[in-house]
Amino acid sequence: MQHSNLISDGLQLMLIGMSMVFIFLSVLVILTSLMQKILVTDSSNTNVVASNNQINQDEIAAVSAAVHQYRQNNSRD
């Protein structure tokens, strides 16, 4: 008799716990989607970089030199 009572209590506790997690996650998804709709007013106002803004050779050389110097100074040898 004692074992069936423990199994019954365990199953009941499992169902309650799983239900609470499911309810919590459902509420979290609903609130997150509501916050997205409230906070993101207009997605078409984002700044888009024009495709004609290309990096010139001087900028590439400067970045390459900086990376090379960083790697020389911070090598783990």
C-alpha cells in the first residue's frame, strides 16, 4: 500500500510541476511578443548602409597593420 501511495504522490507532483513550467513558459512567450510589438514601433526606420560605401585601400592597410601589430605584441609564445 505504501508504494502505490508514493507513486501516486510522485505522479501528482510531476504533473503539477510540468504544468507550472508550461504555464510559465507560455506567459513568457506571450509577454515577450507583446513587448516586441510595443517597443519596436517601426522596423522600416532602420538605417541601411548604401552599397556604394566601399572600404578604400588605405583603410584596409591601416586595419591590417593594426591587427598585425596586435598579434605581435600579444602572442603567447
